[in-house]
Amino acid sequence: MSTSEKPNRVRVVVWTVPRSGSTVFIKSVTSNGDVKGFFEPYAVAEHYGPEGRLKLPEGGPEEPTYTVEAVKGWLEADDTSARSVFVKDLAYAVDGRYHVMPKGYRNSFLIRKPISVFKSYYRVCSRMTGDPEQNYRDWLPKDVNIFKCLSDLVEYVESNLKEDFCILDVEDVMKNPAEMMKKYCDNVGLIYNEGLLHWEQGTPDEDTWVMGKAIREAEAELQWGTNCTTSTGWGKGIKQPPAEGEVFPKVVYDMAEFALPYYEKLRNHPKCFHLDS
């Protein structure tokens, strides 16, 4: 096949923070079958891999093949399919080692209000066995400012790589998915159609989403993405109601306070798309 006959494929990565709506986002992007997804491969390496810096307490699952260099190689490998490639991952997983970021990808960023992120994260930790606050601290140490990691990565892409990029706030996407997804697709080179607004329930199989075994098992057990897997489109899922008399520990509010300046910086960045007024 000559170069001129090769399909017009693009490679895109969206960097984000946990509980940002990014699982719904990747499901939207991959919903029409033309895009192959990679689900947090660097985060899997960070939490489950042999070189992970935020490995979970003893007894957690392991992913021995997930090193950051291996992930970089998988993402850069030539995909012979006609589909584009879309990666969603957590910015803190590459913090301080930007050299492992995959080459040939268009970078983009997804944000959400910090208080919503950290409350949602605590709710997930409350469904785990053991003390919810300790689970929260084990999974997301206080000294890791995930929003600063995201902001630093934006600055690196802008100032060091000198590449174009875009930022979306998931709350804007929820308010008008058609407008915001079209803006996003037009910017990163993906094809937009209404198929990105509707999808089948459930977690996509390996042909659509490449996920580590550990994270698939954790998802099945803890149901991190229930709002996504039960949905059939943006805003069309079964949300788990807050627990009666729900109370959050101080660390949740502290982390949200630390994160707020970085969120506001990203929200007000010239490359951040907003809803048309």
C-alpha cells in the first residue's frame, strides 16, 4: 500500500486527573468503532507495574509487563488497523519523566472542579474494604498534587514541545456534549459525528479498549466507572446516590484547596474551549 493509500489515522492522548469524567470521555470517542482506545496505561504502570512510584499496599494486583518504557513502545508501535488511536491517562503518572510520553500523538487535557474530583474519589474509596480515609491516602497521597501535575504537563507541552493542544472542562461537555465534542474533534483531528453522543452499556472489550488485567478486575470489583458503564450517552447513566448523612474528612477539602489555583489556571488558559455564549 502506498503512502497516499494509507488510511487517515490520527493518534490522540487526553491527560487528566482521576474522577474527571474521563471514562465517559473515552467511551464517547471510541463509541463509533473507528477509534481504538488505551485505558490509562501509564497509570497502570504507576500503581501496578514493577517500577511504579505509587504502588498500592502489599497484596494488591501486579502488572509485571507494565513499565513506562514498555507503555511508550506499545503506543508508538505501528497499528496496522484502519482505526485511529485514543489514549486517556493520568498526568501524575508521567510527572517528572516526560521523556516516556509517546511520540506522534496530539496532546489534549480534561479538567473538572477539584472539590467534585476529590469527593468522588473518596466515595470510591468508601466502597473498598477497610477504612475509607486510609484507602484514600493509600491511593492518592496528599503530597501528590494531581492538578499541579496536570498544569505542569500543559506547560511542558506548550513551552518545551511547542505543540498545539486544547483543554476541555468536563462540566461544559456535560452541558452541551454535541458542541464541545465537535470542538474537540475538530481540534485534535478526529472525525465528529452523532455516534459519539450515544453508546452501548457496559465496558468495551479488548478490541476497543486495551486495559491492564488489574484495572479490569478492580473496575469489576469496585465499580469505579458505574456512571459510565450503565450509561447510553452523555448524562444518560445511573448515578450512585450519595450516602445518607455523607461526611468527608478534612484531607478531601485540603486537597481540593491545594488544587484550586491550578484548576483555575487551566480553566482560564487561552487553549481552554468554552461553551459558546
